[in-house]
Amino acid sequence: MSRTVTASLDLTDSRTFLAHDPFEFFAGVRANEPVYWHAAAADRPGFWVVAGYADVVACYGAADALASGRGTVLDVLLRGDDSAGGRMLAVTDRPRHRGLRALLWRALSPKVLDAVARKVERRTAGLVGAALDADTVDFATDVAEHVPMNTICDLLSVPEADRPDLLHWSKGALTGADELDSLESRNELVLYFMDLAQQRRESPGEDVISTLATGLVDGEPLSLDDIALNCYSLIIGGDESSRVSAVSTVKALAENPAQWRALRDGRVDLDSAVEEALRWATPAFHFARTATRDQLIGGQEVRAGDIVSLWNISANNDERAFAEPRSFDLSRSPNKHVALGHGAHFCLGAFLGRVELRALLGVLAEAVRGVEVTGPATRIRSAFLNGYSSLPVRLLPR
């Protein structure tokens, strides 16, 4: 089959969206060919790009036809099968996916989550309070990065002294200076959690690692390596996505004073505001799947074995699904975004991500009169993670 490439940007290059506006690019894709074949390169195969909301949602819901086991991030999948396939929840397919997800759900029990949520509110209030006392802060590094990492570490009962190392490795795993740097960070995280899993297997407590270390999937205990991989996934997903969502939200509030006033004056429901913050931020540009059989997607003939990338950043800004999508509207309803995924692989940490954003918005509304951006925001260099690594701001007290 002849595959015509109609869009020119290299979506595998971590520099692409430093130089190009993703919203403008994908608006053109949706208008002209919402499912297209991305050209191969010398060191990687080609793949399908799915940009329209309806097609993205349908693909997420077709877990049997579009598998996750070979990998779900283009940077990994285009270089070969993900070594964590079938072992880490995000890259595991049915039927094992059901058993592994059920075990992780037990680990994230309401009792555990409620206790952690209360800590989130106190921690957020303390960080915002400290930022109010300073003339200027970098919201990304001084505030946003401290809440999600500590939240996940609370769930895993990671000792306080180890948390700065975990934050360093987590940031390096997705946005390292080069592939070797990223690989070293990933290896450090996995080795750390293997050691912790062994300790919890011998002396379990009431935390996520202990539940994984003592639980069964399909009647068998998880290996220490598998436990470590799933802890790695929780850290990366829970830290990176929540952190960049918080930074994008504060930037949007500063740039949309009418929405900021509506939040501050209580004219916007916090739950509604959280959903718009998630849609607006869309922390992952894309996720990827591998076709298990020949099928039609958006009128295109996709063959078994083809890689299919689902672009959340485009789906969440599709004019057919969201009225005026580039308008930041905290009262938007309905708001069925895919920032947290959809279907069988819907984000396991969605509850905590929403708790963190709700706490942030609530504290800002109560304690802050205004937000001034005092310097240029620095975009993250990544083909996967969408957001900012730096946002200098001044928070004005009420």
C-alpha cells in the first residue's frame, strides 16, 4: 500500500515543539488528514499519527486491536520492544493487565489515598505560603515539583532522605541531556525500588510497595524486578504529569485574568476548574499502540504490526469536541478530555492528580491576589512530555 505523507514536522524530534506551535500544526492536520502516515527515517520505522478526538478515543477503547505490550511511547517503541512489556502495567495487555491492575488498585485503597490527600493540602499550602514571602520564585522548581514527588513517595513510604535523589532521577528519565543520561536515570530508579521491594517483602508495612511485594498476580508473586518497574511507572507518571500540569495551570491563570478572578471570587467550581486545567495542560503529547490486526482508522488502512500514535494534545483541542478549544475556560462543560487517557489504560493515578490540582487551585484562590509572570517560561525539550521546566513568577498576597 502506498502511504502519502502530508505533514512535514518530525514528531520524534525532541526539539520540534520548541520551534513550532503544536496547536497550529495539529489544527492543520485535523483539517487536512486527521490520520496520516509519518515518514520513516534511517534509524526508525514510520508510524500512523491519529489527531482527531473521535478517532483517538476510539483507538484508546480498542485495547484488543491496538496493543500496549510492545511500548506506549514513540521514543521507546520505534527503537524496538519495550523491555518492560508484560511486566509494567502501562505496557501490559490482557489478560495479565487485569490481574496486575487489580493488585495496584488494592494498593491504592481509599484509606491510603485519603491520608495522602490530606498531606497534599498541607504541603501545597506551605509551599505557596513560602512563595508569597519571596519576591520572585520559579514556580516549576520551587513549588510544583515538590508536591507530586512527595505525594507518590508518601504512597510508597520512601524515606525523606531519599526523595531528592528520586526527583533528580525522575526528571532525568524523561528529559535527560541525551539517551544515555535518561537510561542511567531509569536504571537508578529501578535498582532503588528493587532494593526497597526486597526490604518490604521481608518486613511489609501498609504501603504500595508492600502490597506489591506480598500480593499475587495469576496466583504468582511478582518478581522484585517487576515490582520495581511498576514503582518506576508510578513515580514517572505521578511526578511528571502532575508537575507539568501545575506549571501550565499557573501560567494560564496569569495569562487569563478574567478566569483568575472567577476562580478567586468563587464563581467557578473547583472540580470543573481541575478538568479544564488538565485539558489545557495535556502533559503527554501522545501515547502509542501497535496494531494486532488489519483495521480501518479514520478511513486509513492500518496493517497488523503498524505503530499507531494517539495525539492527546490534538484530541484535547479538536474544535469538533470542544467549543473554542484555545480558550482557557474553567467552567467548561462538558469537558471529556483525554489528558488522563481513556479505556483500559486510563491513568491509575487520576484520583491523586486531581487531588493535587484541586489543592493548588484552592490554595491559590484563598491566599493569592494575583500571579505575575516575571520572565520567559522555558519549554521542556521532549517529544513526549508537554510543558515547562521553568516559570518565574511573583505571587501577590490577598
